[in-house]
Amino acid sequence: MDIPRIEPTVAHQHASEGDALIVCAYDDEKKCDDLGVSGAISLHEFEDRAEDLDRRREIIFYCN
């Protein structure tokens, strides 16, 4: 499976417009906090909220 990559500016634009949710792909909460991507949620929060998320919204996972 080929996963498309997008530029950070595009991810930010999609999230700012409400079309995407940005998720930190690390299991380590501290690492997510240290990266400090504005508006991003942690992987644990994503897993907790997965059933309630809008399925039409793009989900962007990031790691460093």
C-alpha cells in the first residue's frame, strides 16, 4: 500500500480549513508534546475518539 505524503504547508492549510485532523504518530505522549504541532492530537487521543470522528475528514499522521 502506497501512502501519499504531503508537504507540511498543505497539511497546515487543510487543518486550518477544518478539512483535516492532524495526529502525532508516536506512541510516546512526551514526544508528541515536545514536537508541539499546533492543533494536533496524540495517537492515544485519536484511538479514543476514532469511532466518533467525521469519516469525511482527512486524517494526517506525522512523525519526525
